[in-house]
Amino acid sequence: MNNILYEATSKFDFSILAIPAIMIIFMLIFPLIIKKSYEGKDVKLNIKFVKLFCLAGILFVALLSTVVLIAQLNMYNKIVGAYSRGEYQIVEGYVENFDPMPYEGHADETFEINGVKFSYSDYNIHPGYNNTKSHGGVIKENGQHLKIGYVYLNETYGNIIVYIEQLPE
């Protein structure tokens, strides 16, 4: 009996918004940190400069966050959208050249099935499978008989896994 180990869903993964959210929160708190650090000290701050600096910082972070958010949503739409429309490739076979990521490392985990290469990491935030063996992932060793659905994104990201099925040995 076949067993589905992973499937990308159309349910939005809000974790991709973490970096923009953290940046915005930091810039909203930053003026308070500046004010607190000089409170009670005999230092004359140029208040207009501090306000202008904070405003410029907030605008910069808002712009950067918007760019990151648009890029993440675009990537999500390309990957999950392609999967939900059936516009993805399938490869079936046995895992070969499996190179797991060390538990404490930030390296990519890599493997091949019938010459199709896959690379992913827990530290890359993108839609699609990215759970390494050392952190509970389902791809564990050479010789696993799998059916993998994937979407080729670009040269940087390569093949993004959208579906994993364990096949009988």
C-alpha cells in the first residue's frame, strides 16, 4: 500500500511572513530603545535628527518588508499554484547519493532519484518540502522507494518538492 509522506497544500503557510514581521516590529520598537538609552542622562539629543532617523528606518524596513513579502507570495503562488493545477513533474525510483544535513549544521540535505537532483534545508524558508532527516524529515536514507512530485523554480532554488509518496519495496 502506498503512503503519502508529504503534500504541499493550498493552505497558506504564515511562517514565510516571519522575517518581514520581525523587521517591522523591530523598527517600531527602535525609537523607544533610543529614547530609553538616553533617559536621565545629561545628553542633548537633536530630537529632529532622531525622529528623522527613525522615520527613515521605518520607511526602509517597510519597503524591504514589502519587497520580501511580494517575493515570498510570488514564490508561494508559483510552487503551490503549479502543484494545485497539476503543473509539476514526477520522478519515481530509489533514493541515491543521499547526503543528510548534520543536526547542528546549516548545510543543504541532498539526494537524487533517477538522475533528478533535490536539495533542501530546514533553514530555507519557501513553500515545498524542506524538512531534513536530522529534524524529523521523511527522506532518511539511500534505497528508499519514493515517488516525488516537484516544480522547477529557478537556478537558485532548483527542484522544489511538492509531493512525496512511499512506494512498496
